[in-house]
Amino acid sequence: MYISQLTLNNFRGFSNKGTTLYFKEGINVILGENNAGKTTIIKALEILFSNKASKKLTINDFNRNVDLESLKTVAPKMVISATLKESADEDAYSDELLSVATWLTKIETPYEAKITFEFFLPENELETYKSFMENSFSGDINDFWKILDQHFLKKYVSKIYVGNVDFKNQLNIADLNKFDFQFLSAIRDVERDLFKGNNALLKEVIDFYMDYEIKSNSELSDIERIEKINENKKVFSTEAKKLIEELKKRMTNGEAQILKYVDDTGASIDNSKPVFDGEILDTELYSSLRLIVEKETGIKLPAVSNGLGYNNLIYISILLSKMQRDSTGNYLGSNAKTFSILAIEEPEAHLHPSMQYKFLQFLKNNNQSEVNQVFITTHSPNITAAVDLEDLMILQKYKSSDFIENIRAAYPSKVFKNDDEDDVKSSEYVRRFLDVTKADLFFAKNIILVEGVAEQLVVPEFAKKMNRSLEDTHTTIINIGGRYFNHFLKLFDLNKSEYALSKKVACLTDLDPVRKLLSTKEDGEYDDDIESSSWSKCLPLFLDKEREKYEYKLSSNKLITERDFSDNIKIFSQDLGTSSTFEYELIRFNSNQKKLITSTLSNQAELINLFDMLSEDDSLGKMVECMRKSKFKEELKELIETNKIEDTIETKIAVLASRYLLSLKKGEAAQELAYLINKSNGEEIIPPKYISEAIEWISR
């Protein structure tokens, strides 16, 4: 059995329109910006499944985004409900099923059960409420909530119903005792709650694991277990009695001194007198046990000397042991828990990234914890990267058509359809490459996807020069390491899936024009200047110049030609026919910035000459002659000689941009370019148009 759905209506950030959230068996990792409802979900689960949680809520638990006019006629009401569903491998007539037998709404396999919490003004108080609101209330929405808090909230009642809520069958509190709900908040004092044996948690765990070899022996009957444990207790009592006698011996004279005034005060009655005696039970000695840390050197230190991270892990591991203890029928009989829920808020609070990863892997792989379902809220990309795509739920705030703020949930794994071959391929790719860096896309409000490290480094610098703060707009730049946009964009395409993430996504991508040889020589060999008959890169300078020889594509990028996405996604690239890549476009827009010749470029002297000759408006022929011998130079000369390329300023800039691109070692130059842009003063380095447009759009 597992909690498959949770519906929240008018509870905190969730509006009275109602929001249904979907969960899976095992681990559920809940992401979202601050105040997006992560803690609210945990609180709702606690209200439903913990018999220790207060059911009396406060005025601050109501959703405030309600129209005042509707509140004048209908008193606000909170509703929280959960659906529990049969697990795929669950045994027939399992303990889980029996624990929710009276909650069932669907008997057929997989069975479903429901529990509903309502917090409302009783019907006999509604007339007073309506009369007051119609005849006496005057004020704004803030005044309303004050009135509700001061005069009506005390009359509110809470009810928990099971099964079909229309039948109003109330929960038997004994049924809730079968559920074990444990919540670890982000702020917890593990030293207070853990390291002394008189602490309730540690004492319960010690008591359970004492004589564990007997308790866990399935070959023994219950009577045999009790007998063997009692034998151990007798042995302990016998040994402990020797200690008591030793203490009494040491108190022989002292006892007389302590009690010497008994007769004088009249405390001795009927010749009776007080003496010291006693016994020690094993359970009484739990309080003397302490958790310590024993180093490899043999040195023993108190566990409080550990860092917070290690102590939190120790605490969680002992809590899991307690949950195992509480679910053990041999130990607790009919009082054993049948369904356990562990909720952890921000486990990354005290854990190093590598420890976060290890902890999540432990929760996923450990089958001894006896925890049916785990709910984790987090802001950590490390934790996000450690779990499966199916484990993730992303909460997002939005405004509906009537401008009422609400919360929706996105489910990354659900955007990929299992019966669609292309979706399956995209799903596999995203899962494979969703590392810590790319996991940031789940946390940011806006995203800029780029295909290389150069754009990843220079875009933030250009944004600063444009006085646009990517940090203030919660924009992150994700380098997807190539032209794999389609795989990732499915996560955000609201037209294609209701489960997609609603975020602004700007894609910066290159045109990358190409050409293909049309004809061959008589001997079947291809022309020497083309490496193969397949599509190959083509500089913009050479596009459409030899149609009798080549077939051309202004862009080999399908993302440019197939722009069929929802409005929250926008593609930005260079102008068709005039450009190809970021570096090429950078020179086109900064053809007077000789400082862009970085130390990692080859042909530096040649490039300096080309910049100078362009600034002096030298002829195209002169610029070509200054270049060293290369295939590029030979093809360019041939096109000039056949009058297929004209001597214009645009052509000369294209020659400079082409030569720059051919001299570039992309990975090495990216960091230098970012540094240059950051340090540029006076003579500014201008961002290419498509980059400035992307920054402007994402910053709105």
C-alpha cells in the first residue's frame, strides 16, 4: 500500500479550487522555490496520519487568496484528503489492507482507500456567520480575517472521515494507531534527542534490540522467546545483586550515621526502622548508556564531538531502527504499525554533497528500514541528481485566469510517453545526463539553455554589461553539452504535456550552415576540397556561391526550422544566411575589437593584420594575400577571381570572422573571452544581437 494522491483545498498556499498531487511508492522528492508549498505537504500528511498532530488549526492555515464577496456568504473551509492504493506486489489480505478496511472506496484490485480531514464552521453557527457578514461587517479583506480569528475560529471543529466522504463515516482513532508518521524538520537538536539512554527514542531502540538474537529468531515460538529473555534477565539480576551487596557493605558505617536520628524524631514506629536495599533492572541501566565515537587509535570521544552532519545521519539511522521496531509484530503484537511514513525536511542542511548522495542512495536501496514511503523536501541539486526522474515532484506558484494565486505540481518523468519512441529516447538521455549541474534547471525560475561552455561563461558577463541581473530574476544557465535541446525542452513544453514545468526557457543555439557536393569526377573520386559527399560545415561567406557544385542548408539545426513549442520557450540564434556560430557572430558585431585575439588563438599575427586592414579599409584582395596558405584561402581566391564574391565591407568582416573561427580552440578560448568581456571598459565588447535579445526576454 502507498499514498497515491493528496488533495489540498484552501490550506495555506493551496487555493479553494483544490490541488491534487500524485505520489509513487518508495521515495518522493519534493522540489520548489521558497513558499511553494513543500512544508505544507508534509504538514498535511502529518494531520492525516499522525495521531499526535494537533487537528486545531489557526487563522494562518487558511488560504488568503479568496474573494471577499464569496466569503460573506460562505465561511471558509479547509479540506485535506489522501488516497491510498494497493502496491503492485502486495499480498492478498495484507496487514495494510486490513488496517484500512473501513476506508475503502474501491474493492477491486488495485484497491483504493481514502481519508479526509475537514476544518469548518459547524452548520448551527452558519446562520450567525451569514447574518453578521451581511448586516454588521464593514471593512476590507484584512478586516475579515481579523473578525474570523477573533469571533468565529474558536467555534470551528475538525473531523476526519474515511471512505466516501459523502457518507460522513468518522475515523476510528485506533485505526490511525496503525500508522507510524515520523517527521524530521530542517531545524533539529540531535544532541538533545539522541545521545543519552534516558531519551525516549534511544531508550525504545535499545529495549527493542536488547536480546535481539532471541527476538529475531523465527524458529522460536513466542513463549520460547519470553522464556529465554527472562533467563537473561535473571542472570542480569543475579549479577546486579552482587553490586547492590557490595554497595551495602561499603555503607555499613555510613548507614548508621545517615539514619541515627530516626529514633529521636519518632520515625521508628513499632520497632521498625528504614534500611538501604534495592535491585537493578536492565531497563533502569539504559540511562547510563551513552553513544560514543571510537577512533581507529582507540580514543573514545562523546558523540556530541561529531559534526552536525554525522550526528544527523546517526539520528536518522536510529529513528529508522525505531520504525522497524514499531512495525515488528513479534515484539508489539497487534499494536505493531502496519504503515510507516518518514518525512524529512531539507536533509542537506548539515550534510556535505557527497554525504547527501550517499544518504539518498541508502534510503533507495535499504530494505531493512521497514519504511513504506519517504517524503523529502529539498533545495539541493545533489539530492535531485541522486534519485530517479520518477521520484521528483516540482511545485510551482502560478496565477489563474482570475488572478488567484495557486500552486501546481510538475512531474518530469510523466512528460515522456512510454509508447512514443522519440520520448523514450529523450527520457533516457535526460536521465543519463541529469547530473548536479543540470539538476539546477528544476530549481531556477528562468533557464537559459546553451550548447557549449563559451556561451555558458560569456552570457552572464554580457548580462552585467546590459545591467540585467540573472541572479535577481532567478535565471540559471545550463550547458547541455551539444545540440540536445529537444530532449530537455520536453520537460517545459506546456503544449505537449500537462505535467511539464512552467518556466521561461531561452535556447541559445548556432545555425551551423552546411553544404553537400552534388557531382563527382569521372573516376568517382570527390573533389579535393571536400572531404566527403555527406553534409559538411560551410562558412557563411561561401553559402549559395556555387549552386552548380553544392547543395546548401542555411542551418543544419532542426531547432531553428521546427519551432513548435509553448509560449514559455523561445529559440534565439544568428540571422539565417549571414552567420554560423557564437564566435563568428561575436566578431561580426565587434570587428574593431582587436583585444578579442586571445592567447589561445592560432594565427595571431595574421588576425592582427586582418583587424588592422579592415579598420584601414584595405581591399579584399590585399586581406586575402596576407593570409597563410590554407583551403579557406584557396577557395576564397577562386570565388573572388570568378566574381562570385564582391569586395564590400560586409564581405571583409565575413572574412575576418571566418578566419577567427578557423583559428579558434573553443574550450580554451571561452574563459579568456569571458574575462575580456568582464574587464572591458571604454571600448565595450558588444553582445551579438541574438544573445542580447535572449537576455532581455528572460529578464522581463
